Amino acid sequence: MALIVKKFGGSSVGSTEKIMNVAKRIIEEKKPGDQIVMVVSAMGDTTDDLIELAKGINSNPYQYSREMDMLLTTGEQVSISLLTMAFKSLGQKAISLTGPMVGMRTNSVHTKGKIVDIKPSRVRKELEKGKIVVVAGFQGADEKGDPVTLGRGGSDTSAVALAGALKADACEIYTDVDGVYSADPRLVPDARKMKEITYDEMLEMARLGAGVMQPRSVEMGMYFNIPIHVRSTFTNKPGTMIREAYTMEEKDFLIRGVAHDSNVAKVAVLGVPNDPGVAHAIFSALSEKNIAVDMIVQSIRNIEKNVTDMVFTITQDDLAEAKKIVDGVAEKLHAVAVLIEEDVAKVSIVGAGMLGNPGIATRMFGALADAKVNIDAISTSEISISCLIKGSQLKEAANAIHKEFFPEK
């Protein structure tokens, strides 16, 4: 007897046929006494379609963030109701519940919400009645009861957080790939599937663009110490285990993977005073609007005039709002100009094995040089190195780096 939380993404429930297949698979695999909680995303491209609908009203609909959440939460409600109907049509007791119904309470940051508490008493009651509980991922409600979504990939976070709150025996993330790879196999054909990866490494991979997991979902796994099994919707093969430490031979790899992120824009604020408080003025204004900043580079532009250039990256999703904010701050600082570049991408290597192993950065930079890829900016952490490059060169860069650290056997 086990309590298992299973999350299915949009591609897994993209049609009524796929929804029926998921229901049949769950019933076939369910052992007597097992308690199953399903966390489900919106069907296929539903979320993107809803965003396009909103853009038909206003080209920047995210300025109406509460109403965007009201709109976007409907996508998951469609999929959970259809999946519950599928279970019932197969003779399995089930019930669909939205995020607020399962006690998923968030902060009030619309479209980028964070979970602050979960009280899943309703889920436990329904499980005790022998029902499969089908939960809408990606959503919760703030203290006022207003809907709040958790950002792209938020259903992963919903699933892992719910598994932790329920003290589940496992959390399984079903997706259209059969595990976590050393790189995105759509970009790097030679990418290798990992048997396991640590929370720290997976968190860094996710933060740097590996789309198979949302960073906050990995943080939830770490917090609750819930092993996460990433596996395919379409096969029964084992996937990749995300856990605290290695149990197999894969601990010998210096580098675990190559991550990339093309949802990046570079902002350069040129000719600002090289004085205390300038950086704070720029980045505090962005922070107040919940706009995350990634790579930051400051350089002296003109020593005689005591001015500097401030260069940083943000997601392209935040670019329109960020541009307004930075333009306003730049005017107050009497900056020379604000330049935006969208043809950029970030490529990174991740691995706890790089600690205490000099030469890793040199190998990465050498691979990029051999591929004729110029580096625009560099950032590092204890277990990662990231380079900002031209977006048009992302494929060449990712493949060159992967070949350097994962040579053909």
C-alpha cells in the first residue's frame, strides 16, 4: 500500500484519446490499497491559446495580471474534469479538485505565485473513500481567495508540494520525454539519459533552462526530501530519479549536463554614474515588480567622466515591463542610452564534480572557441558556469560543449 502523487503534463493529456489512455494506465498499474493523487496540466497548447486570446484584447495582457490568472486557471479545470470522467467511465471512483479546493494557498503575486501553505485535508478525506483525486496543477489562491498561477511549469511544483504535504511515498512526473538528459535531445541528438541526479544539480539545471522540471518544484523536493521520478507517459521504462545523493556509478561524472535558455533578453544601461546606489536604483525597481534578473556585468566605460555601463539579462516574457521600468530609472540617472538585444541565449554546464577540478571552465571556453561562438558575458556558481552568446548560435554551442564533456564512447 502506497500513497503516490503522479503528475501528467499538457502533452500527456493533449486529447480525449490521450486522457483515456492515461486513465487506463493508472488503473492497470494501481495496486490494491494504493492511494493515488493525480496532478494535471492544461491540455496540449491550451495555456498558449488562452494567452493568445488575451492578446486579442491587449498586446500586453499581463498588465492585467489578476485577470490573466482568472483566465489561465480555466485550462487545468478542463483537463481535470475530463480525466475524472474518464476514470468514472472505467468504473474507478474519482473526483476533480482545483488548487484552492486542495488547500493550496499562495502569495498574491499574480502569474508568478509561490506556495506559502498547503492544508490537504480534503484530499485525505477523498482518498479514504477509495477515490483517485485529480488535482488542477499550476494554481492556488491567495488569502483573499483570488486565483494565482505558479508560472510556467507550475504543475510540477504543485505535484511535489502536494506530495510533501501528504507525506507521500513517491512523486512521479510523467512527461513526453523518458527522463532527464545530459542536454535537450531536441537540440543535442547525442544527449544521454541519466539514471539519477541530485537535487542540487537538477535545481541548477532547471534554473539555467532545462525545461523538464521547474526550479521551484525541485526546491520543494529538497525541502520535503521526496524522491522525484521523471519518466515517460508513453512507456513503462524507468526514467531519472532526482534525490539527495547518488546510489549508482553516475557519481563519477564531473559534469552532469548542458543546459540552455533561449527565453533571454539582454538589457544594457549605458553611461550611468559610477557612484554608490546606482545598481540598487535599477535592480530594486525591477524587484518591486517581481522581475528576476540573471547575469549582471558592470564595467567602467569612461574613467575620466566617472560613468559605467550596467548590463544584465532577464526573461523575454518580462521584457516589455522591464523596458518601461529601466527607461524611467535611466532618465533619472541621466544615462546615455538603454539598449535591448533579444538575439541572445544562455548555455551552461552543471555538475558538482567541477568543485576542486580546475580546468573545467577552460574546456568549456575552448569548445566554444573551436565552434566560433563568441562569449558576451559569463557567470558562475559553485556547480555551474554560464555563457551568454548569440541566440542564432545556440545549437552549435550546445553541441560543441556536450561533445567536449560527453565524448562518443
